[in-house]
Amino acid sequence: MSELKVLTADELILLTIAVFFVAILFVGLANYLSQYIETLNDLRRFLYNSDSEEEYRYWKRELRIYRLCIIPFLTPKRVKKLLGFFGLKSE
């Protein structure tokens, strides 16, 4: 039969610190995702409530840029350059 290992004080402190940092990471990620989803829903509402075709295209472009900015190292300026490269209007 196997015996249970008793944690030393140092191991217990390290485990507590690790759990604390993981909890902070999850809370931060949840906060970021909730803000992202809230902004995404606002952009969608602007898109669907647009009055003209020009305004619709503007909000659709802004929504596309916002979605692509979730990718690391992509800023709105870089996304606009990428959209121009692929032939999509960015201005």
C-alpha cells in the first residue's frame, strides 16, 4: 500500500502561492473576456441599428477590426494594413 506524503512547510507555501497566482490569472482572464464580449455586443448593436448602407459598412469594418485585434500582436493599425493587403477596405 502507498502512504500519503505529508507536505513540508516550504512545499505548502509554494503550493499556496501557485494557487493564488492561478486564481488571479483566471479572474483577470474572466474580466477581460467579459469586457471583450460587452464591447462586441455594442458593436453588433450599432451594426444592426445602422440607418444607411455607408453606416452599416463602417460598423461592419469596425467589428471586423475589433475581432482581429484579439489576436496577440495585432493592433488596429496593423489590422487595417492586413485588410488593405487582402483587398478589403480599411479606411
